[in-house]
Amino acid sequence: MTARPSADARKTIKKPAQRPEGYRAKKAWLNQAPRKQAAARETGVKEKPGQEAPVHAQEGEHETGARPGRAFWSGSITIGLVNVPVRLHTMFRDHSFSFRLLHREDGQPLKYDRVCTRDGKVVPWSETVKGYEIRKGEFLVFEPEELKAMLPESDRKIRIDKFVYYLSLDPVYFDSSFILVPDRSGEAYSLLVTALQELGRAAAGTITLRTKEYPAIVHVYDGALVLTTLRHADEVTMPHAFSLLPELPVPKAAELALAKKIVTDLSGDFSISDYPDRYRESVLALVEKKLAGEKIVYEEPQPGQAKELMQALQETIATLAKK
């Protein structure tokens, strides 16, 4: 039996469309919006009416797995005269929440219009153009045909120009990863997987996705080829850009010894399952409480007391010794 929300709680729900019955169905309904938003963000393709986004793994499936969605790009990996036809699939699902801004009085979503900053009038799409700000309040206007001329060539190819040791790559440049699936190219695909895996190499090159050309690497992960786009060099701020870093003081010997002991005592193997999404779990629990009509009470967390570095190190070691 489903609990009926109180009058106050019903004011905040505002008639969700066709909410399914039952706890598991309700959880799937809660997951639906962020999943669709994530798919659109990753692929750049908005979901068409009547077309479902990839469904997140249900109970009983692998805890970190997800059912694959449709390919959003198809082409080939080109290495000299060798071509490996592949399809590109989204590898990640962003489960972060996106709250809508509502009108408190009637609980309905607010929409945003294209309002001209000079005359305050709403401008229809047919009267809009894109512009690049060259000085404060001064723009260069570009027509759609001019923007098309600036687009990078998209020939549906992942152009490989060199092979590098995968472990030599700096992960700070990694951007987004996608799964490469063979497109009737099982023999060539398997050959590339095996060669890269046995040599510990990754293929480096470029790919054009939508309106941007990306540096990219193709590497082996879990027995399959994965494409990871990279950030350009000028998109990454290096630590030496901050003038304070070269002036860091030399650690005191006693403090360094304690710090090393803490690092040693806390050392272990990394497992991503040790770090669940606690915020997502809290939001889902909060939604469940609101649906059940429970009152939500916020308690302000108490700030921790600041300690001297040596005292903090000593107390941390004492705490670890009790575990």
C-alpha cells in the first residue's frame, strides 16, 4: 500500500506525469530525467518523441554496468591504408540531479525567453544570429553560412598518426571516453586490440565530433577499444602558473615522518565501489520522504575545531591505531 502524502507535501509534488506504482518502479521513474539529460549532454543529440534513452542497470545486473544505447557516431579508425570500421557509443551515465526552477504559487516550471537587452522585447528564433564579442558590448555578427565554412572537416575518420605508451600519457589531459564497437570489422578490430594490449600502446590521432576537432587516443580497456578525447594544451592551467607554489617551505623532519606514516597506514588497493554517490543517495531518500509526506528538518552541521599541524598529525595516527 502506497502512503498518501500530506496536504503540504502534495503542494510540492505538482502532479508528476504517469508516476508508476511500487518502490522499484518509483525509483526507475526518479532515475528517468537525469538519465535522459545525461544522454543528451554526452551525444549532443536530443531525444526524439517516443524514443527511450538507454536504461540504467536494474537490480540483478552488474552493479557498475549499463545497457548500451544506440551509436551516435560511425566511421573508421584509419592507420595508413588500414581501416577498421567502428561505431561510437557513450561510455558514461551522469546521474547528477538537475532541479527545475518552479513558480512557488502554482508549482509550474518557468521558461526562459530570448529578451533583447536593449529594448526588452522577446525575439523569435527567426530573428536571431550568432555573434562574437570583440570588445565590451561590441559584437561581430556571423551568418549561418559563414559558421558552416568554419566547421572542421568531418569525414567520419579517427585519423591515427602515432602509437605511444599508454602509461606515459598524462591523465590531466583526458576529457571524455567512448566505447568503440566493431562495425562488421571483427577480424581487424580484434587484431588492433591484441596488438595494442600486448605492446602496452595506445593509438594517438584526431577525431571530429559535431563542431570540434579533438586530439584523441584509442586504447584497450576491458578487452575492447575505447576512444578518449583530450583537452588541448592551452585548455589546461599548469600549477607553476601560481606564483606561490615555488615558495613552499621545506617540511619539518618530525612532521614529515608522521605524514609518511599516515600515508603508509592508509595505503591499499583502489576500488571505485568504495566511493558511492552519497549525494545522489541522499536526494533519492529525500524525494521518497517528500512523496510519503514526511517533514524534512535541516540540522546545521557543527564546524570542526582548527588544530595545529603537529597536533592534527598525532591525533590522526592515534585514531588509525584504534582501527
